[in-house]
Amino acid sequence: MDTGDITSMSWNDFKQKDDKNLNPLTNRQLLNIRATSPEYAFRNGLLDIVGNGVGITKISEWIKSNLPKIGSTENTLEGYTK
């Protein structure tokens, strides 16, 4: 994988850029670059970025904790009521 220049930017900055050569990287790609590219081997900032990522586990936990808040205990012909 060609690492080129890696930089971090906000999502808003990314959306405003007109550069079609910008490529967002996944956490897996960042970790692979850090593991295989000597110039990135000791850049601990990449680990901070990965650590701040949201994975499927966190999303699932959020859904499970918030799902009961939108539920119902009664079924009617018009829909659900509480």
C-alpha cells in the first residue's frame, strides 16, 4: 500500500475539499500502515485516532441501550401505544 502523505482532518473539512485524490482510511488500514511502514512505526498518533474510532461493538451497545426507550407495551389497530 502506498502511504503517501497521511493527515487527519475533520469530516467537515473532508467534505469541503475538492481534491478527488483524498482517500479516507479505515482503522484497519491505519494499523496496517503503522505495522508495515517504517516511517510510521513510532507515530503513536495513529493509535490515538484508531482508539477514538467507533466500532460495531459500540454501535450495538448504543442500540441495545436505547431500543427499550422507543418500545411499546401495547398493540392497537392504529399502531403502538405506551
